[in-house]
Amino acid sequence: MKNIFVKKIIFVIADFIFATLSVCAAYFLNEGFTKPNNPDVFFCALGVFPAILVLMFYIFKFYSILWRYGGINDYIKLAAATSFACGILYVVQFALGLRMEFSALVYILVFAVIFLTFVRLLIRKIYMPSDKNEGSLSGNIMIIGAGYTGSLLINDINKNSNADVKCVIDDDIAKKGQYICGVKIVGGREEIVAAAKEHKIDLIVFAIPTCMGEQKSAILKICQKTGCELRTMPSINQILSVSDMSAGMLRRVEIEDLLGRDPIKINLDSIMNYVQDKTVMVTGGGGSIGSELCRQLAVHNPKKLIIFDIYENNAYDIQNELLREHPDLDLTVLIGSVRDTDRLDSVFSQYKPEIVYHAAAHKHVPLMEDSPNESIKNNVFGTLNTVKCADKHGVEKFVLISTDKAVNPTNIMGASKRICEMIVQSYNHRSDTDFVAVRFGNVLGSNGSVIPLFKKQIEMGGPITITDPNIIRYFMTIPEAVSLVLQAGATAKGGEIFVLDMGEPVKILDLAENLIKLSGFEPYIDIKIKFIGLRPGEKLYEEKLLAEEGLIRTQNRLIHIGQPIEFDEDKFYIALDEMKKIMSDDSCDIRAIVKSVVPTYNYRATANVQK
């Protein structure tokens, strides 16, 4: 604040001095550089005009303008305010009975506009160098994209940083050899590596906000070969949401940019009326998926949002974030476990949620292999408890968060999630509540996922540990996963399993190599990669749908609905009763009962892996 005040004072003093010089220059030019013919008029102008001008600039808030970003409109306003000040000077002279020559007034206006424009450019260049350098780019830069965004970016870099844009890359053959904002377009993506070496590029900026998916991934992977730092402009939707585009919008290239898949686009505003003025409850609301659910729900004006979680630290963090970002949100954060039927019943009875998102679950595959009974306790019976409460207290919609590991499971976590889907489907037949499940793959950046693990391993100097060089996974971002969950709630009629088409699977090895490069290191040289073998219950690949389920396309071509598989519900609940009797006895192998419920569960293969 002190720095801003000082800069304003500098402008005020400079304006006063140059306004005074404008009067002197105007009179000496108007009267042939001799002594003023009418000293009273001259000294009146000398004393009044600078004060009026500074007052006008203050009224028009010129001292609040960031002149380093000053555009033509700002300088037009400056000329208009100066003209207004000259008009007031003429009126003051007339009121005092002084006769001021019109030509002198014109000269004052001309000199004032020239001097005051000059002083703003001068102060920007000389007195405020720190504004230009602070957080700005530096070094030699290559721009990818010779379009409108690229031109704006080059102009902003030239204007507000000490960086030097050396060359531009564009795949349009017709543009090769031409210039954009004075910078040569050297060719298409095939020239990236050679041009980076020739021009000694330090930073490559991807400036094609409309280019997504495989095209963007392919270009960025070529850029990685240069060893240069990579940055990218935001998406076109993010750019359109701001008034001015500048180099300050650049962000580092993230692993999501290299997945080669277009982001899932769901217009939530058009479908989220169903949560407006409703009481919404999120179990596991402090977790990766649960907290993002809460963030997106908070934007759509629920009557009340209830976060229910066993882990108080996570619940506390999302509580503070939501209260800060949405101070008008009616938020209740409750600590409790979905295993505790009395606690659940009390919460449902008191708050009467109308929509429930059930995200509470154990999800870590290897840990659950070592504690299979706990997976059943929390995932299966936690879900059953919550489903029963939803049915008893008249919840309108219940959305279960499931996983692609529920398909032909080779681990107890996936098998437990398949049982959760069966609970939801069976209760949909016997309840007025609409019960649905949402099945998706691995979520980038979520707790326990490979990205945070790899980042920690890179920070420690390696090695990155991968189970198998051929292991592949489907990936999506947390916002994408949550968007799917919210759409499932909006379109659910009851009994569906919603499945996201996540595109092509990604090799974990490629993911690790790209993350090492994005961190500024060379794979296998700076950071080693070590293969440790498949862990208990782990597959080389995940499946998204059981063969029997089939697919029905929804209005969103990337979202499908799996048809429910029929099963004997009476036998199903008899098996659940057997599980409940033995789940607290760790000496009992609960996998055999799980196998009887989920025939596609290959637990013997899991046992072989453990040996």
C-alpha cells in the first residue's frame, strides 16, 4: 500500500510540474518568446491551471490507472480531461475579468497533452522498473501458435517483460517464413527441436487455447525433447472468462496436458437445478472426490450442504475453504462413520437430506488386500447402512461413487465396490429413492494415486517405482469425475450404472517419464525408474464394464449407462448376513463368501500373487 501511495504522489508532482511548463511554453510561443503582454493573465493561468488539472485527474481517477497497461482509450480520456481543465481555466479567467487569448488556451492544451502523455511513458520506463520485472518472463522464448492468442501474447511479453521472443511455430504451411508482431514463423512442429537449439530457447509457450487432446499432447511431447521449460495458455473458456489476456495467465504444463484426451465437457449450469434449494449430503466429503463434489455443489445454491466424514482434518480443511469462498452457504460439517448406524440414523433424522452422494470408502488396493475384512466393513456395510437410512428417511436421489475396479475384480476393494453396486441396484427395486452408481477410473492427483507418489519420489531424487512396464490405466481429472457424478444425479431414473468413456488407456511408464521431464529431469539418468512387480490384487489393465451389462449411450457421447445384471436378491442378502457374522474375525477368510456373491471375483489369482 505504501508503494502504491508513493507512485500516486510521483504522478501528482509530475503532473503539476508539467502543467506549469505547459502554461510557460504556451505563452512564450504565443507571444514570440518575449515577456508576457498581460502578466495578470499569465500568472493567473500559471497558478490556476496546474491545480485544476490535478483536481480533474483525481476526480476522473487517473491516479488509480495502471499506466503500464495504459491503452489508447486511457490517453483519449487524458486528452478529454485536459480539455475540460482548460475550459475551466477559461471560465475562471472570464469570471476574474481577465481576457485570455484563445490561441494561448489552445497552446496550453496541446503542450499539456504532449507533456502529460510523455511523463506517463517516462515514469513507466524510469521510475517503475520493478513493476516490469516483478514476476515477468525472461530469457529466449518460442511461441507455439501464430494466431490471435499468439499475437496478443507476443505484444504483452514485449511490453511487460525482459524476455525476447525469438521464433514462432505454426503447422500452417502458408505461414512459414512470414512474421507475426515482428517475429518470424520458422515452420511447423517438425522445426521445434532444431529451432530451440538454434535460438537457444529457454522457454516454450503453447499458445493455441483451442487445441486440446491428442494434438496438444503430441506437440507438447515434441517440446519436451528440447529440455526447455514448458508453459501453456489456459483453455479458450478460461480465456473468455477474463477481460484481459496477458502472459500472467500462463501456467506450467501439467501431466493432464500430456494425456492426449480431450477434457470432458458437461454444462452443469443446465442440469444442476435439481440441487438448488435442496438439502444435500456428501459422505466422505473431506476426501479427494468428496471435497470436489462439495466445491461444485456449493456453486449451485443448495439449501443446505452437509459434509459427513470420519477424518476430521480433511473435513476441517474443506469447511474452511467453502466458508471462505461461499460465505452465504448454509454448511454443516459432521464427524462420524458410515459404519455407525445410530449416528447415521440420527443425522438423517435431524437434517433430512434430499440428495445423498456416497463417497465414503476405503480405496487403497494393496492395503485392503492386507485387511480384507475392513474393506467389507467400511465399503459394503457402510454403504448398506447409508442406503437403508436413505430409504427410511425418504431421500430423493442416492448416488454411489464406484470404480472400474469393480469389473471382474482381482482385489477385495474392487469386489467390495461391486457388492456396493448390487446393494444400490437391489434397493432401487424396493424403495421410492432413485439409487444409481457412477463408475470411473483412476483420478489424477487424488489421495493415494500415482501422481502424488511419483512427485514425492522425484523430490527425493528417485527412483520412481512402477509395478510393471506394461501396466496401463484409464485416467481422468477430479473435476471431470465429479462432473460425471453430478450429471448422474441429474439424469438418474434409478438402477443405472453410469460409465464414462475415458478414451485410450495410459501406460503408467509413459506417465512417469513425462512427469520426470516436466520436473526438469532426464528419465533413467537424473531419476531412475525401478520395476517392482505387480502388487497383491493388481491388474495389468482395468475394465470399465462387465460383458453382460451392455451399453446405452446418453446425450453426452462420453457417458454411457450399463444395464443392471440380474441376480437373486434373497441369496444376496443371506450372503451379506454371513459376511456380517465373520467380518470382525480376521482369522476367517471372507474372500470365499465374497466370491459366492461376486462370481467374477478372481480371489485365487490374488492369493497366488501374494505367494
